[in-house]
Amino acid sequence: MSGHQDTIVKFQNIQKTYDGEVYVVKNLNLDIRRGEFLTLLGPSGSGKSTCLMMLAGFESPTSGLIALDGKALNHTPPHKRDIGVIFQNYALFPHMTVEENVAFPLLIRKTPKHEIAKKVKRALDMVQLGHLGNRRPAQMSGGQQQRVACARALVFEPQLVLLDEPLGALDKKLRESMQLELKHIHENLGVTMVFVTHDQGEALTMSDRIAVFNDGIIQQIDDPATLYDEPANEFVASFIGETN
Ligand code: ADP
Ligand code: MG
């Protein structure tokens, strides 16, 4: 109440170097609010994916602390984090059917067998693919494959979903309809979403807040209108002002 914002994720003094020399994330501090749609926006190479991968657990911070619900995550493997991930290239298992792909996170989390079919059906219905469960990824369009990836990320009802340029490979029209679909899912489930993009327009239309990255540093974090009207520095002003 009284304007208090509940924090779900805390990045505290996070630094990351892959080679021991160049820091691609530099002393990053970030509070993610429960239930928000937060976008990490910035040019290629600015450290957005690295931040997402550290939160998902696929990369480790060189120093600093990441906490989920107040608990430090540093030694928690990815599948023990209550986090769903959607990648740009979908990363579906080609030898599995759609249903098997979506069931996979439930299997590794040892979900009771009788619940699996029900949860898979619910997740596929949510992305309007209930009728294509027996297909394999190669038999589906790019948009459909991304919907499967979305169902797979949501099927275990994580409290946090990470999306790394999920719409980058789609054409403009499909991208716009998928943007709306993701927003609906965000609103209907009340789940926290962290979305990575280098597309200013996409960030401005989808986000509750946007963190503008450049060179491993958050330049500004604000709601879209404030970013647009009151950019904190030259970089933010020119990057937000760019149109594709
Ligand atoms: P973004 O997602 O904003 O494009 P990344 O987080 O992918 O940026 O990359 C930030 C920097 O880290 C880039 O210079 C990139 O080349 C480097 N980098 C990313 N992943 C690796 C890796 N696995 N090994 C070495 N360098 C990497
Ligand atoms: Mg990236």
C-alpha cells in the first residue's frame, strides 16, 4: 500500500566479464517489481542478454548478488529457479512433438503424472495451439513455434518469465499480433515479465518500465512516457528518438 512497490528480483552490484578483462555488465543495480512488464532496451552488445542469462542461471555473475523473493540465487541451478525462459530462436526440441516439448519442464520438475496432460493442454490452449499438439516443430510456422516456446515457458506456472528478443525473427505483421498476445498473457496471468529488445517502438508500446542499456550500464529506468519526455542523457535521447 501507500505506493510501496513489492520487489521480486534484486540485482546487487552485479559485474560480469567473460574473458577476465572486458566487463560487459558493470556494477548493475536493479529492482524488478512484482507483476510488471519490464523491458531491457539497448543496442546490440550492451549486455541485455547477459543480464537475462544470469537471472535464468545459464551464466554466473563474476561478482555481486541476484536475489529472487529475497533469496540469493547464486548457487541455484536453472531448473530450480521459478523462472520460464523464451529465446529468440525458440530452442524447441526437434525430435519431440509439441506436447512433448511443452511437457518437458514438468518432467524435469517431477510433476505428478496425472497433472501433466492437464497442464500441457491448458498451456497450449492459452496460445491457441490445442489442436496441434501432435505436430513436430519443423511442421509449424515461425509464429506457431514461438507460441509453443511460450507455452513451454508458462506450463509450470513460474512467477517470472524472461523473453530474449522473442519476436525478432518474425515479420512485422506477425510481430505486432504476437506483441498483443504477450501483453494479454501478461495481464491475464499477472506474471512478472522481463523482455529484451533492441527495438525502441516495441519497448515503448509493451512496457510498464524500460531500462535503457548502453555499454553494460543502465542509463535510465523509467516508464515509457517519462523516458520519451525526460531522457536522462544524450544517449537515451538519441536512442529513444531513433525510428526503425
Ligand atoms: P546484448 O544482448 O545486449 O546484445 P550480450 O549480453 O549478448 O548483449 O553481450 C554483451 C557483450 O558480451 C558483447 O560484447 C558480447 O560479445 C559478449 N558476450 C556475450 N556472451 C558471451 C560469451 N558467451 N562469451 C564471450 N563473450 C560474450
Ligand atoms: Mg542479446
